[in-house]
Amino acid sequence: MEQRSLGKTGRSVSAIGLGTWQLGADWGEVSEADALAVLEESVAAGVTFFDTADVYGDGRSERFIRAFRERNPEQNVFVATKIGRRLEQLPENYSRENFIAWVDRSRTNLGVDTLDLVQLHCPPSPVYTDQRVFDALDELVEKQAIAAYGVSVEESAQALTAIERPGLSSVQIILNPFRLKPLDEVLPAAIAHNVGIIARVPLASGLLSGKYTADTVFPENDHRTYNRNGEAFDRGETFSGVDFADGLAAAQEFAAALPEGVSVPQAALRWLIDQPGVTAAIPGARNVRQALANAGAADLPRTSPELDARVHEIYDRYFRATVHPQW
């Protein structure tokens, strides 16, 4: 699989990575055996980048990655984790003392002395302009507790503020055919500042899986049930913030524009990693079949200009008025 340089980290990662929220919590139950099989088969398919967080299953996802590493010590997989959501989302909780505690916990969970990449996990907007926050992160780099740091953001404006930070290596942001605002300013700014872009929610929480209908019911402990209207966290994290019915209709139009034999999720992922400035997309997978299909998207030919134009036309018609102003 194609490997790309991740911003200022000095490391290369696969264009298709693996998001591991699904392995921790909030997407229905996933057994330890299934989780380890997803990790192992993803790497066998060329994936060299795992994304996790300290709150995914209260560290369950990180511990699965540690178990994978212990079983496969020869695999040099780059692991990005996140901190900042173990307490209420208040700017004052993003402190040096909390960073040290959270980073130490993740180092234990992952079984490493130095974390490859730590990302602030969608903090409140004032955090991005607080010099003390970035001084603390720089200190953790100096002490080799972390090798590099980045941010995961909800809004394009937050990304643009963070990109100006000289020590920032990466921005993780929601980007997919139903969420195009980052193309306007965020991706060009990232290129100019040598900041990697990690595209999360790349399949719009499964709307671009091609398998959902109006009759689809998700488990009670799945965020696509309990957070559909932003009841638990930012609504943009669930279905990219788009209306479910509109998303289904748009996905059908996207599918109709694809060449014969090309699946909706693979085409969406291929389109995503073809966008200038995107380092990697991090689709999740709850089973090996999904993981292998996601990784296989990197083998497709580059997205045609005709399909790219169709993506923009569908977005303009279904989502621009409601999604673009919000995030």
C-alpha cells in the first residue's frame, strides 16, 4: 500500500489506516478475538497506521493494540492516540498535570515508553489559542513521553487555528463525500504548513457503506442510535451530522455514478485519499471482511474527474446548506 509522510512526524503511514473506535465501544459488541483479527489482517493487507483514543472502551482499544504488538513485535505500526475526554470538556481541564497523567496511562495501555502521536481529542475552541497547552505538549516531546502531537477537531475554524502552531504535526478532521468544507481552506493550509491530515468518519458512520436502508436499526449501545441528534457528543460525529434519510438518498446517487464492480465504500475511500493534502483515511472495521475491503480501496485507480464532479454536485444539492455552515 502507498505510504505517505505524516506532517512533521518524520514517519510514513499507509494511505488507508485503521480507526479503532469500533474495537473499543459505541458500535455494538466486538470480542477480543475479533478485535485482534481485525488488527492483524489489516496489517497483512498493508495498513501501517492505527488510530485510537484513551476513552475508546476506557482504554480497551489501546490495550488491544498492545496485545497485537506483543504478538507481532516485528510489525512497526504507527499508533496515534488521543487525550482530553476523560474529564468534562472545559478549557481548564486541558492542563499540564492532566496531560502527564493521561499520557502515562496511554503509555501503559499501549506498552511503550514513547507514544508515536498524541492528539488533543476535540477540545473546546479556547484550548487552541492557549499557549500553556502547547507548552505542555512541547515539554512532553522534550521528555520523550511523546514523539509528536496533533489535534482532532470538530470544526474547520479550529483546524485553521491549530495549523498555525509551529510544533503541530497533524490535524484529524471529519472529511468524506458528505462533508466537504475542509477542502476549502483546511487542506491547503495543511499543505503550506507541512501538517498531516488524518480524515476521520470517512464513510459517514456507515452511510457510505452501501448497506443501510430506512429500515436499518442499530443496537442500543451504538452511537448511531443514542447520538443521532447530538444527545451525547457533537452531532457531527454521527453520520457526519447529515440527516439519515438524506444520507441514504445521496448514497444511492453516489452508488449510481460508480463504474461496474466498484463498491460504494471503496470508491468513497479512494476519492478521499485522492484529495490533495490528505495523508490518510482511518475507516473503522468491526470484522476482518470490512477491514480487508477498506484496505483494498487503495488498490483502485485514481478517482476520475467525472466522479469527483459528481461528489461535489451531490454535496451541493443535499448537504451544503445544512452541513457547510456548522463545521
